[in-house]
Amino acid sequence: MGIMKNIAQSEVLKLKDQVAYQEGQVVSKTLAQNVCMSITLFAFDKDEEISTHESDGDAFVTCLDGVGEVTIDGVKYELHEGESIVMPAKHPHAVYGKEQFKMLLVVVFQL
């Protein structure tokens, strides 16, 4: 069995179709997780958020659908489909669905 889970292998697919919006919720689907990294898909309903927190790893976000807002060290950045941003390790950050918003999150940890 491979490291990746919850996603078809050896098949062309669209990441944004792999996680569904749910009213009033943030939905997540873990694709891989170990001590070195995690890969997770998220779907935010409009006005839903992950509140301010810090991570021990660099968090690479790519917008797959909609419009999201990422706050890093109190500075707001708007993400649209196809755009990415890195939330650096040990810096406070938050994610908010300005509209419905899907993202791919890859967190890389230093051992």
C-alpha cells in the first residue's frame, strides 16, 4: 500500500472535485501524513474559517476553486484559483472563505 490515501492512483483527476462543499462547514480530506509532511484538501463554505494558529512546518497553500483569504502575521492576502502562498513555520496564520473556497495544503516539516 502506498503513502497516499483517500485518492485514486494512476488516474487523471481534478483535485477540486475530490472534496465537496458542505453548508456552514470546513471540510478536509487528508491525502498523506507522516513526520515529514502532510497533504490535505480543504473546502470552505463562504464565511467559514480556520482561526489564527501556528504550525511547526512551512504550509504551502494552492487555491483550487473560489476565493480565499490567508492572513499571515496580521497581513491579509487574497487567493484565487491557481494562486499559491507559503505560510511560514512559527508565524501566526489563518484561512477564511471570502466565497466558497477549495485549497490544497502541503505542510513540510523539518526533522
